[in-house]
Amino acid sequence: MSDPIVTLWTAQHTDARAPSPAELTERARVLRRRVWRRDVTEYAAGALTAGFFGWTGVASHDWGVRIACLVQIAGLLLVMRNLWTRRPVDDPAALDQDALSHLRALLTAQRDVLASVGRWYIGPMLPGMILFLGAVSRVTAVNTGWGPALVVAALAAAIAFGVLYGVLRLNRHAARTLDAQIAALDPGSSDVDQSQA
């Protein structure tokens, strides 16, 4: 006795085929371009944010705020360095690989980068963020008292940590998406969905 769903699915996928080397090469090119655009956006955002903290540090008369700004800038520079070291690099050994192995290696490397974003992207920014919130709260408390200063600090912390949590979740979701694409490339899988590249 056969399952009618499986029979129907099998009948609909008789044209399933492995992607051609040209299709795999195109998917690798699209992936590299997407990663390049993401990285350029990250570098621009990092430069703007570092500029903001630099200006804030120079404009502030409080040494606590200045130190917090320096720590935040150092964290941003570390993030930018980490992003640079994790970019896809043309590997001469990749020329000896077939297109499928090359694409799989690119997808795996990007999956690993996205899955570890908490360690290399979010982690370096936390010390500066915490110091900055503390220093600004202390300066604000001198003028308004601790009650309003702590309320503002709590709201700012909730927004900042909410954004970082969102970044973590989005990157983990993207890593799971790449996992599915890698699994689709494995031998024995059916036709690779080109729209996922």
C-alpha cells in the first residue's frame, strides 16, 4: 500500500535534476555580492556610530562619558575588524574545487559567521554601551535626581538591548536558512531552489 501524498509528490518532481556548474557559479556570485553589500552597510553604520561617539566624547565635559565613548569606539573598531576578517576571501585552492564544493564552502562560512554574531559582533559593543549608559545616567542624575535618570537609563537600555537581541535573532534565522541551503546541496537532495541563493 502506497501513500497517495508521496505518490503525487514523486509524480510532480520527475524533472528534478542537479544544478549545473554554471548555476552553482552564479549562486556563488550572488552570495558574494550580497555579503559585500551587507559588509559595506555595516562599515558605513560603524563609521557613523563611531563619529557620533567621537563627537559626544569631545563635546562632553565629563570624564566618565569620554571614557565610555572611547570604549564604545574601540568596541566598534573591533567589530569592523572582525567583519573584515570574516569576509569571503578568494581562495586559490577553491579553483581546484568543483562548483558545488565551492558554493557549499561559501555557504558554510557565511552560516558560521551569522551563527556566531553574538560573540564577535554584539559582545565587543556591550562594555562601551553599559559604561555609556552608566556615565550618562550619573551626569543626568546630578541635574534631575536619580529617579528620572534611572527611568531614562532603563528605557535607553531596553531599546539598545532590544535592538541587539533583534540583530542576534535575525542572524540566527539567516544561519538556519543557510543550513537549509547547504542541506539542499548535499548528495541525494532534490533540485536546489535558486531563489534561496
